[in-house]
Amino acid sequence: MQEPEFQETPAKETIIPEINTQPGNMTKLQPPVQSQEQWLKYGQQVSGFLGTLPDYIGKVFGQYQQPIVSIGLVVTAVVTVKVLLAVLDALNDVPLVAPTFELIGIGYSVWFVYRYLLKASSRQELSGEITTLKSQVVGKDTSKS
């Protein structure tokens, strides 16, 4: 095999090598001609951007902290609900788990009706517990309404 001959050309001219169509011959590509000054300029631009990035992110977070936290909570709630539904769907595919959960739900419903809804005194007790829980969540006394 004989290597292709190269001719010397002035530095400003660029010659595109011909594509060898013969099998077994490979075309040697010349390295790209870029000065080191251009690479240094790009490096300084990237370095300057990365140097100011933490300050910029800190200012944006400080200015928009409440909306960012609210969006984060909403996204977290959506992800949590999706994961919970996926786990319940996976449990529903297991034999005998769905009927067992249905029996547990029916049993709890029967107990709740027997414990709190059959007698007037137990309904008043349930109403008092709901009022107490409501005042603890809201943070004020709601019994005067």
C-alpha cells in the first residue's frame, strides 16, 4: 500500500481531502485549526457564568421563596398520591388481598356505626371530638359559632 501524497499549502487556505472510495484506504483527517486564545476565551466565559451562578440562584430563591416552596409541596403531594395509588394497585393484584381489605373495611364500618351512630349520647360524643379536632387544626375556638 502506498500512502497518499500531501502538498504543502499556505496556512490560510483549507483543502478538503478527497474521499477514498477504494476499499482498504483510510483518509487521514487534519486536526481542526483553532487557536488556543479562542479556547481560553470560552473557558473564561464559562468560568464567569459558573462563578456568578450560586449568587444568582440565591437571589432568585430569596425573592420567590414562598411560591417555590408552594410549588414544591404541590409536586410532592402529587408524587405521593401517585406512589400510593401504584402501591394500592400492586396490592390489589395479589390474590386474597383485595377481599381481605374489603372485609376489614366492612368490619370497621360496622364498628363505627355501632360505636358512634346508634345512640344519641354517642353521636354527641362524636360531635364533641370533631369540634375539638377542628379547633386544634384551625387554631381557634369554633364552639361559639
